[in-house]
Amino acid sequence: MQATRFAVLGVRLGLGLGLGVMLATGCGDNKDDGDAAFAVNSCKAVTGTCMEITSGNDTALQTAANTIDASTTLVLGAGTFKMTNQLTLRTAGAHVIGQGIDKTTLDFGSTTTQGNGVDAIGDDFVIQDVTVLDAPKDGIRVEATNGVTFRRIRATWTKAGDASNGAYGIYPVKSQNVLVVDSQAENASDAGLYVGQCQHVIVRGNHVTGNVAGLEIENTEYADVYNNEADNNTGGIVVFDLPGNPIVGRDIRLRDNMIHDNNHDNFASGGTVASIPVGTGTFAMASRRVEITGNTYSNNGTGDIALISGLALEPDTTQWTLPVATVTGDYQDLGLPAGAAAGTIMNFRGQNILVSGNHHTGSGTAPDLDDPLHIGLLLAASYQSAPVDSVIYDSIMESMFNSTDAAKNTDDNHMCVGGNTEGTFASLDLMAQSAPPFTPFFRPAAPFAPFDCTALDGGAVAQVTLPQDTPQ
Amino acid sequence: MCPLAAAAALAAATAAAALAAAGCGGGSKGDGTPDAGPIVLTGPVQIDVNADPAEHLSDYQLFTFDAQTGFQFNDRVVPYDINTPLFSDDALKQRAIYIPPGAAATFDPENALDFPVGSALIKTFYFAPDLRAPADRPALVETRLMVRHDDGWHPLPYIWDAEQHDAVFSPAGEVRAISFLDATGAPQTANYLIPERNQCQSCHAEQDSVGAPINLVLIGVKARHLNRAYDYGGTTGLVNQLDHLTALGMLTGAPAAATLPAAYDFRPIEAMGPSIVAPADLDTAARSYLDINCAHCHNPHGVQGMTSQLFLDHTNTDLFHLGVCKRPGSAGVGNGGLTFDIVPGSPDMSILYFRDDTTKVGAIMPLLGRSLTHTSGAALLHDWIAAMPADACDMAPSQ
């Protein structure tokens, strides 16, 4: 198909109210090939319907977004689009492509109505080479979409550490085949990069900083998270299931990431992330079939890795009960406990997690003394002036726990830390730790028997491949 | 030439000019095209589902409006009202149904009435300077159409011109500061959202399950919401809306309205506050409010509401999914520093009440269409939660 080049010259021609698109299809001037505003990306390289939109007034962009046919690319010129409302896309094959994160900005700072920055539903969505600034709610929310690509984008808020910033920067949710690559998420009051209730995900080469939670993988299956950097968040990279969400998290790899200096004040206004202790590297909560390998952890004040049962957050097992008829995705092979009612399963259990080959330096020396769940306080009281062990496991649902005798501990949940040549490990009986005096932790030497297994039950997590993950 | 014909000719000439200009921009009112004056009805309603959206609302010939005499509807355009309305920053609303000749809607006991292809739902949003006197100097802001095509409902947003003569197709929407005195006489300024066309799907979209096709659906035209009397004037007078549509031959399959359930009538609460609700009716009143204000998203088929697993539709009987002691999935700043959606007996500890009461951008519920607090609605939810048997909800073990 021959590429068609349209131009919406809303601002330049002083037109472009209701008729911007008609203008574009009928009479818009084709761009000069040397136009500096479209020097990086232009319609020339696009196959199929494409419109170039000049920065400035957002009306031409909004008119285009609300009238395009399926499979249309909107190329945004260099400069700032001052937005008065969210950019809403509800068309399959909508691609929004700017000139680079330092060149094209969608600025929602003067938006007076509630909304996200970019809000998209529609299969085969792409957003690339653009910054989304100061969105009232989420930076870029993509929902119920099969085929999502975030490439070289930035979601950020001007004020660092401000509780009134939007919740999530980059937020694909309830979507399939999601690629988040070479992007940045900063200053979100909840999670910078938040993958929720998704299936088949690659998160690669991103930088998350200044958020409460840097990077979250929630109720998601088949996710490969690698070569990312998380620093200066309250918590770096976390994996968890929440009660009641009808997809069971599983088969997640966190590998070869840099997770360091995550000691930012917790500025969340509430919710699950408000419970994250300052100085958390990684936790996996209510998760199974997770591999945490080859990552570099350093200078996370509370500690590097925690393996936690969902009951540590929500002790009421009925809240973790899911009717199987409502569950999306694969869970049948996981051996999840049945709920009290017929035809239900429960997903609070943390189990079958591999922690191997990670690097640890300088963490665990300053546990958070103020986190609402008092985890940091517990660690501080237990370790006194010694650094917290690199990997901490709560032992919930283990049939035996003993602080001194390895033979009197079980690894019923198949937590495997035997493959670590750096770092230390401890388990604790969290459910017995409601008040001082705390029972001592179990602190075995490498290879940390009985937690010395080195492989997941059911085989390693398989590689994730996505149709849109081709060299750029 | 008589004045009416002259106006029609002028309208036609204007439309022709607009069409001629449309290819190369210009042509919308305000660009120097002569003003055709107020809408004049020259014949039957003109809805062509095969045509592109009309540039002007007048092209559909649905109704006329005059600030002195109000709305006048064309044949087969029937106004209606609903028992508990959606709050939209105190906007006044005039709703109407159009069904093409020879066709009728089909009754449904639970979901929206099923309308034949070519039907339209017409909803005009307007304000008056003083809402204690809503008929004095009303000013129309926007008219939203939903038109039934072969493949489902198509949303068409129109914004009224400054002269109040016609409305222009406006897919980009607008955010407009609107000031007025509210029903108590207090000055208010709303950051009123005229939604983008795609934002129609924020409220009007459902799917059977994750990954299934997304369908546009109607919200207000369900039997329980329509089951109330409306004063049609003239010889018809005050008649039940469902019975009236049946009598007109525009609705089939509906039992007598007196035998059907009705959603709670919110008007007394709007006027007097929730204290006038009998304790035995409090749950019904609150659930009717949640049903119309929240359940378009918060139901098991709501494309965006599904994510939260909070289901506020009137059929939901599961307390967890109603929000009782439920932690929100991803409320972000919307949680207001609170932990559970509903803490029975404690509205001030309940995220549901916080989000319905707050005007903090980023935390407001419903997601769209509210920048001001609906005082009587929030008070109703407050009283409803307060009346629940107290339960502190399980807090985490170390607290």
C-alpha cells in the first residue's frame, strides 16, 4: 500500500477547528521534506494512513485522534502540545509517534479536567518518541488491548516527590502482548512503570526513578523484565498479586537489572505501595514461578530481596478466593489451594521462586523505621547494627521453622536460593512476629539448605517473544 | 415567500455553502458564514446511517430550541426523564428518543431497551444562571447523539454556538469553565467537560470478557430508570413513560409499567437531602444512585471498571465486589490515604465515599463529567455506609 501523506496544519494556517481532518485529507499542504519539525519521524517512513500534526494548539491533535480510521499513524512534530484534556484513542492500529522524548512533549500541566495523559484502547497500539508531562491521573494508560508498544517514551511529573502527582506513569493493564522498551518513568506517586493484569510482556532497557514503586508487575503472567535500571524509588522492582484480580501471576523473570539506591521517601497517598518500606530493592508477594537472576543490587537501605506471602498484606484468605470461572489465563498446573467454596482457588501463596546469581553490595544498612507494616522496624530490631541479609523469606505456610537447626526447617513453598555465590539469606516466622520480643531469624550459610534448590518446579520460565519486538 | 420558507431556504443555502467549503476548510459557523438563525423543522427527522456525521445538529431535524419557549420536538421524537439521574456538574438535561417510522424498540427487563437501526438517543446539556430558576435564560452547551447503526451505536457530539441557533459537530470536545448559582443559591464554577468523541466509550463500552469485542451500550434507557411519569403536556398530560411509548407503538413487549420495578426517585433527596429517605429504603436509594452514576463502568462487563473488580451494578450481591473491606486494585491517588473501598459503619474511612465526595483532580469518581461535589448524592452514600453494621475490616497483622 502506498504511503499517504497528510498534514494537519491547524496552528500554522490558523484553522483547524472542527474541520481539521477534512482539511487534512482534502487540501493540506504536503510537508516539505526538510521540515525540521518532522526531522526524526515523518509520514515518509510510514506504510498506510498517516497524518503529521504540528505542535502548539491541541485541537488539531484532538480532532485527528477522535476521527481517525483504524490503522492510522499520527506523527507529532517537535515542540510542546499544550493539552486541555486527555488524548483518547479508541481505534485499532493507532500509532502515536513523536520526534523524541526531548523534542516532543504532551503537556497536561494546565489541564483542569480529570483525565489521564494518553488513554488508549484498541489493538496494535504504539506510542513512541514522546514525553507525557504532568498528567492529572496516569501518564499513559492502555487497557484491554492486544498488542501494545511503548518505545522510547517518558512519563514524568515536574515536581519530584509530590503526592499529588499522577499515580502511574506507564500503565498497560488487562492487555496482551505488551512491549515496554527504552523508556523512562519518573516521579509517579504510585508506580512509575506498572504492568497490571497482562499476559505476555517484555519490559527491557527502561529507567525508572523518583517513583514510589519503580517498576511493578502485578497479576501478570509470562513477563520478561531485563536490562532495566531502577534507582531513587521507594522500592525498585516488585512482583505481586493483589486479592481479587482474576488473573494469577506466574512465569516472571527479573534478570540482569540494576536495582540500586532505592531510598526515596514514600510519598504515596495510600494503597498497597504506601506499605513499601523505604529502601526496598525487590519483593515478590503472592507470586509463583518467578526467577530473580543476575541482577545487581546495591545500597537499598532496608534490603535487596524479600519473598512474601500475600497473607502478610491481607490475612483474610476469603479475599484471595477466585471463582475459577472468572479466571483469565493459565493456572491449572500451579497446584493452587482450593478455596472454601466449590469451584474456587486462592492465590495468596508465595511459592516456587528462584533467586540466583545476583550481585549484592551495600544494602540493608538502614531499614525504614516508619513503614506502616513495621517491616523495617522488625528488621532493625532483629539485625541491630548488622546489615539485613540479602534475601529475606517470611516462611508463611512452611510446616516447620527453627531459627538454629536447618533440619527443622522445611521448604514446602520451594523457595530456591542455592544458586547465589554473593549475598546472604534468612528466613523468619513472620506470623509469630506480631510484637517484641521477636523470635530470631534462621540464617543458614551458603548454599542455604533446605532452600538450596537451584531450579523451579515445572522447569525454567520460558522466553517471551512478541510479534512486534523487531529491531528498530 | 413566507418567513418559514425563507428561513428554510437560507438554511439550505448555508448548508450548501458549508458543504462547498468543507473540502478545503472553513464553513463552520463563526468563520463568516451567514447565520441561518434558530433551527427550523421543515419535515420529518433526517437520520441516514449511511451518511457521515452531519456538520450541524439542525441537519437531523430533531428539535428546535427557544430560550423563552424551550424545546419543541419533531414527530416521533419523545422526551423522557429517568428516576435517578447521573450528576454532571449540575447540568440540566433534556433527553429524548427518536425511533424511525414503522419501527419500535423492544422491552428488556434488565438491560437497555433494544432500539431498531436508525434510532437516536438525544441528550442536551444546558445551564441557567441561577438553577433555582432553571427556565430563566437557559443556555445550551452540548447535545450528544447516539445513533443506532447496523453495527451498533455511534456517538456524535455537538457543541452549541454562542447564538444558541445550532450546534456543530465537535469530535475534539472542550473543557469550559461555567459559572452559575446552584440550587441552594451558592455560586459555583464547574470545569465542565464536553467529552471528546472517544471519551463516550469511557462510559458506554462493555465487553463479555477480557479480549472480547467491545460494544457501545446505552445507560439510562432501561426499564427501571424509565419507569416514572412524565408530563407530556397537551392532551396527553402526566403519563408513565413506558406505557406512553407502548401506546405510541414505539415500544413492544413491555408489561404494564405498574407491574415493573422502578429505580429510586432521587428528586426528593436532591431537594431535601438523604434524611428524608426511610431507613428501610436507604439501601435501595443508594444502590440506585450507584447503579446510574457508577455501574456503567463498575460492572463485570465494563471495559475499564472490570479492572478494579468493584461492581456497583444493582444486581451485584457479592459484598467483596461491592467494596466491603475490599482493597482497591490500582486506585493510585484515588485512595485518599485510605485502605478499603467500604469500611462498614465508617464512611470517612471508605474510599468509595471519599472518591464520590472529593473534587481533587486525579481522585474524582465518576471518572468523567464531575468537577463539583454532588452534595446530596455524596450525603446519601455517606448515610448508606454509616448505616451498615460496623466492621473495622481486617487490618494487616502487625497493625
